Amino acid sequence: MTILFSNDTMLINPSTLRVFTQNIFLAIGCSTEHATLAADVLLRSDLRGIDSHGVARLSGYVRLWEKNRINPKPDIRVVHETPTTATVDGDAGLGLVVAPFAMQVAIKKAGLYGSGWVSVRNSNHFGIAGYHALMAVEKNMIGFAMTNASPLVAPTFSNERLLGTNPMCYAFPAGHYPPVVVDLATSAAANGKLEIAQRLGKQVPEGWIQDKHGNYTTDPHALKTGGALLPLGSDSDHGSHKGFGLSATVDILSAVLSGANYGPWVPPFVAFLDPPANPVGQGIGHFLGAMRVDGFRPVDEFKANLDNWIARFKTSSTVDPSKKVIIPGEPELEAENNRSVHGIPLVDAVVTDLNALAERFGLSPLTD
């Protein structure tokens, strides 16, 4: 394998990291098919530069498995459907495999009827939303993916953690240009970014978190002492009610609609915290959707117009001549192109964590 060192960061060959990750999932009892898919979702996150949702979370899934909160051999099934809609029960499986199953259902329905919409219950953390939305793009469809998450966010004016970071993604197929991928948390920052700051010993920007008294703080550990993440917009003067509204939309579509847990009842991702004793549903929830472009107009026409849209925005004048307008999805694609060739950077703390997993299951360490 090729491992390059730079200060406290190692560059790991993607294929090496993929095999390592797959072997960990096999070790907890996943089928080869599920282990391969789960590893692909995590690796895609790291390749696209979303380090907070990649292999750094691998030990979190293992700890949930150890607590019997993840079923490595789930019977994922459709429990209710119409020609264009469905509800999927994930049987407490890895969200990394449950969500792609649900998106395949949505894509199949869209292929037959123009659109497909699937709400999911009884699942777990599903990685990056962009992975699932891009599945539809590969079929010349517009993809939608969203999920609720552990309650870490305080709604506008509240000091209670009632919502998750609740990400949503919309992906659109283009022609000459790469897809437009709008993938974002509905909080001011994703919790994974706090975890990265904690590992690096850095503070976070003001406006990301409030302490237990509702005051701004830059301490990335503030959640551990009763603080909360803030909605997108940070405060009411800067539009936090909009972030709250977007987060509420994700929670309702993902969980209230499917029968998953919602709001403060969503089970925590961290295994050392027990799920609420009075659940209102099953597991966490997702919402996936696919729409055929040719249900509205010829695909080539749409792609040509979207290419024109992209080109116009890329050439727009900017306040600072040294900066340019960034099309949603461009930074992730740039990272993927770079990391596919040069390797995936992992900080020492993550490598140590992964090697501890290898020792736990009698596997070769990542850095042999």
C-alpha cells in the first residue's frame, strides 16, 4: 500500500481503505454484498472530501452493533406501497445499505410512472445524502435524499435539543458539466465538523453552537456540557427560522411519514447514550425520491439548459476578483478527482481508531 505522511496526517490509498472497511463490516456479520455497499458509501464520502461522514465513523457503527442496535443481516422490505410511493422497513440495518435499497425502489417506480417516493423507518445513520441522490442521476433522473438524525439542534429561541442536523440533498444531471449536487445540513454546521475540530484541537466559528444557557460558544465540546447546535442561519436575525423550517421538513418526511422516531426521540448515534425509553417510532427515518427528467421535457434539452445555467453562474462577476462562484457539488468533485489519485488523508486519531478496530477483530492494521 502507499502511505504518505504529512505532519499528523496520512494519505491512504483508496483501494486499501476500501478493503479494510469492507473487512470490518464482514467481521460484524454483514453479507459480502452489504459489506461492499457499506464500504462504498463511506469511501465515497472520504473521496468527496466529506471527512466527517467517512471511515472516521466506522467505529461508531461497530459500537452500535456491539450494543445490538444495528442488525448486520437485516430483512429490508417494502411494508406499504402505491404505484409511486412506498414505505420501507430497514429492520435495524445499516442505513448505508437500507437507504440504497429504498432509492432503488424509488428509481424503479420512477422508471415506470415518472416519479418514485420512499419513506424509511427502522434504519440507522445512512452516510452522506449525496451518495443516494446521485444514484438517480445515473439514470437521468433528479434525485432527492434526506434523513433525520440524533437530536443535537435547538430550534429558534429554544435551549432544548429537539432536532438533528437533518441533511437534505438534491442532485440534477447535467450534460457537459458534472451534476449539480446540493447537499447540506439544515443546521449551521454538521456535527461531524465538531468532531473534526475536537480531533484537531481547534475552536469552531461563532454561530455554530450555543452553550447550555443559550450563549454563543466556539468550544467544539460544548454539546457534552448541555449545549446545542444551531439551525442554519444561527439566530433569528440571520434567518434561523428558515433552517428550523427546513429541518422540520426533513424530520416530518423522513420519520412522521414513515413511522420512525422523530424530534427528541431519535436514537443517538453514539453508543454510550441509550435511546429514549419512550420511543414514538422505529429507528431513524429517511426520505428518498427520484423524478424522470423526460417526464417534463427531453433529457438532452434539460441537460443543455442546465449546462447553460452552470456556465452563466461560473462566469458571473464577483466582489473579490480572486474568487469565483462555486457550483454546488464542484468542491466535492474536485476532492474526489484529487483523492482518487493521491490518496485519502486521515488524521492520526482516525488511523489509531481504525487500527484498534483491526486489533479487535484480528485483522491486519491499516498501517502495516
